[in-house]
Amino acid sequence: MDGQEDEAEFYEWPWGTGAAADRALALQCDLAHHLADRVPVFLDTRFWIWAREAAFDDVVDEKLISFLGALRRAVESGRAFFPVTADLIEEFSKQTTECFEQTMHLVDHLSLGVALVPVSERNAIEIEALLAQSCPAHPPVPRPVWTKAVFAFGYEDLRPKGVEISDRVLIELTERAWQAKPSEVAATYPIGVFDAKGESERLAAFLKEQEHLHEHEIDTYATAMLYEVAGATSMITGIAAREFRRLAQAHGKLQLAEHIEASQKFGREMGRMMSLALQQDENRRRFPSLYIQAALHAAVRSRKGQVIKPNDLFDFRHAAAALPYCKAFFTERPLRSLITSGHMRLDTLYGCSVMHTIEEATDWLGELVIDGAG
């Protein structure tokens, strides 16, 4: 069991290598350049469903029609785009097959085919950036957070199993997949591949059990935060260990670069340091993918009588994607209240406008388009 725990703790989230991975990264960099003049705006699942209802249902509220129009104008004017994530796509899959397909067709247009890289890759980008500050002569490869739908769940080599193909063909496959619309990518998912409801229910049950075990130790938000951050930092220990060996090799310390135990020791130390560092807003801004979910979990754990519900887990993941990387986040009232509450101030910390009503969202988008035309 200990071996399994060590393996989980030190999973290093390695980047893809080879000609196809290099081509995918180059495409990401081009994409980031083309998106530079657009504002990323994150819609949570409820707002995507409202947009779908406005686009495909026979009878809908006029407010929804206005909202859909505002979304389309924001894209067509060149002012905004509405990226998706792996978690959004999983939540979309809880709809009927017809509604899922309709939602993904809407995503084709409003997202421009763009997705945010998964949280594992965002964690890696953020921790690599920190370590680069202490070793500026040997920075990591720059990596954008934007990708296309085919890689929304992370980069994957498209080489068919058991088939030998040349790098040229593999690059062509990567380029072709990159051009695929989100709806086309979704159509390739095997039936039943997603179990968003079951997964979130199982994880929520596990977290509830853990909360019960430690509830006598948690009496304040600050205490809950210490527990959550300590748990969350286990996500970065392997990444830090990997970077330790890369930097050792870059400095010519080849023996140290091959010293697995030394790198893992460094990874653990980084985890402990991060627990302390995340008490400061400056570091919370640097590591949003780790901090935001920990903060939201802690807020729920510290409230007597409140437990984490299955849908909360997706909501917290959406917040961790939206707040640091998007200019605005359209979500439901409870999550907005949690994000903007006095001891959290996550909207202020990350400079992201958070709205929960159709009217607010429509007006905000209208002003965005007008400002861009002025």
C-alpha cells in the first residue's frame, strides 16, 4: 500500500515528447497569439444550458434570447470567446444525448473550439513558473493554458496502438485533430465514457467521510484551510521532483539529476513550503489552480451542518478554471456568494467579475462589445 501511495504522491505529470507533441505545443502557441485580443469569459453549466435552450427550444424566455444574442455578438465582434474545459464537457454529458449534441454544437461557435488545459497541466505550468524564478538561466518550455477540444482532457499521442507510423504522418494526424470542432470530437467519445454523476457522488461521499473523521479538529475557516492546502499540495510534489532533476541536469549535476530520492525529498519540501506560502495573497495568485479549490472546500468544511454535495465538486473546478484565467465568470448564486464573501474575496484576488443572473451577464457582454467598438 505504501508503494501505491508513493506512486500517487510522486506522479510527475510529464509533458508529451516527440514530433507530434512539439507540433501540438506550437499550435497552442499560435492559438494563444490569435486569442490575445479577445476576452475569455467562462460560463458554468447552467449558463450553457440556458444558451442551448435559447438556441434550440421552441418556446423560451425573452431574457434567454437576449443572452444568446449577447454571446454571439461578443464572439462575432472579436471581443470575446467562451472556452470549455474537460469538467464542463463531462457535466454536459449528464444531459440527454440530443441535448448534449446541441450543447456541443453551440460550443463550436461560442468557444471558437478553444478549451483550457486540464488542472493537472495548469498545476505543472504554475509550479514550473515558480521554480524558474530561482533558476532564470534555465527556464522551462513556455506553455499556454489554451488548447483545442481534442486535447481538453490533456495531450495524448495520437499514434494508433501497435502501429508504426512516421513522425510526418503523426504530425498530420495531430494537425487534423486540432482542426476538429468540439462537437466532432465529442461524437468520437464512446457511449458511457463519462460517469460524471457517479464520479462526483463517490468523491463527495469520500470527502464527507473524511470530514466526519476530522470534524472535531476543524473549528474555523483557517483550520479547515490548513487541512485543505496540505492535501492539495500533494498534487505538486511529483512536478517539483521532476523539475528538480531537470534543473540539476541543466546545471551539469548529472549524478543529482538521476537521484530519485533526492528529487522526491525536494518535492516533499516544496509541498510543505507551499502550505505556508499560500497564506499570502501574492502566492495565492501564483498558484490559483491549487489554491481556489482548497479555499472553496475549506469554506464548506468550516460551516457547521453543511456538507459537500456532488455538484459542488464540479462548481469548484469551474471556479478554479474561470477566476484566474478568464475576465468574467457566469455562475449560480450560491457559488457567487461563496466566491465573493468577505473572507474569500476570490473575485477581487484574481480580478474576475462574477455574475449569477442572466440580466447581469447580458448587460456585461453588451458593455464589452460597446467598449470594443468605441
